[in-house]
Amino acid sequence: MTQAKPPPSIVHQQLALDVYLQTLLDEVPEAEEAVSVKPAIAVERLVVEVPIKLPDPVPVVISSPKATSKALVRNRQSKLVEPEIPAKLQALSIMPDWSQYEFQALFFKVDKLILATPLIELSRTIKIDRKPTKIPGQPSWFLGLLDENDSRIGVLDTRQLIFGKSRGLQADSEEYPSERILITQDKKWGLVCDEILSIGKVKPDGVRWRTARQKKPWLIGTVIDELTAIIDVKQLVPHRKNS
């Protein structure tokens, strides 16, 4: 019996999503994107089914029961050899709690890329009406400090954090003017964005999640229907001690 082919629109959508992710991830090997729980189960069975070779019978020696039981336990443990488990079969990352349920997200634009992040990760958004105070000796993605409602916020160049230094510095600020700052929930960081688009609900089954995130850990997944990248703000902002 011939299997029905998917409609052309679905095929084109899937191809577009693959191309989109491939470009965004800078040609990260496809193996990193694959998510499968079967290998982990296979490894667990392998550990259980490893035969335990018991020691050869030895003459009975009268000794205390406790000493005999301890010796047998040590002997059996020494015969059990655990197989090496490849790193990729272990838990690669922990998904944030908000990814398990439907959540409200803020959709915004950086350069030509549409991004989304959960509202619970943000404190508020403010309009850029003044330049942040420059701090000497800081990385190029650190735009400066901004005093806002009794808080001193470190303003970050989101374009550089996502695309890298070269592309971030090459961007034309007149062609893509930044107009808003997204303030993180802890009110310590502000992410510059070019435009705030909307607020909408995101369902987990409508997202292509990335659980293997050795590269670009801030990229959690992609909304399939809209080709929108979902980012984890906590992973995108820099981490510093005593912050």
C-alpha cells in the first residue's frame, strides 16, 4: 500500500525551518540537534544485563558472619565493570520550567531576526531616550550603564550577543535603529532591541525544542509556524560573580 505524501505546504514549511535553523546556528552538526531518549534506555539495560562473574568456590573458613558478608560484597562489586557512557547520551541540558506549559511571550525584532522570550523572564520594557553611560575597558557588547527607577542597568548590545562581534559591529544603526530596551527580571541587565512586535501565547507542542545546547545555549527552540527563535534571557546575558 502506498503511503500518502504530506501536502507540499507542510514540506516547504519543514524545509524552511531546517534552513532557518542551519543559518542561525552557523552550521552546527545535525547530531547535536537530534533528541532521542532511546539510547539512554539502552544504556540502562546494558548496565543491568552485565553478567556478574562470581568468584570460584573457596574452602569454608569459620569466621564471623559480618566479615564474610562484607568480603562477598567487595568481591562481587570488583567483578562488575560499568561500560563507559558517551557524553551525548547523558543529560545534555535542563529545559526551563516555563517550556513545559503554554506561556505568554514577548515577540521582538533584532536586526532582521524575530525573537520571543517569556514575559516572566522580563521586568519591563523602556524606550531608548538617552544614551547609556560608557564604562572604559568593557567589551564592545557592553554599551554602558543606565539609571532607571533607582536601578543601575547594564545595557547590552543584543545584536552582538546573538550574531557575534563582527556582524554586530557591521550592522548599520541608521538602517536598523534600536528603539527599546528589555529589562530582565532581576533588573540588572537591559537588552537592546530594534522593535517590539506583539505579545502572544506559545504552546509547547508548537515549538521545535533544542535540548542539546552546547553551542548557543540561549537558543531554546523555534516556533514552527512563525519561524521565530525562542531565547532564554538568563542564558543570553553574561554571568558574573556576586551579581
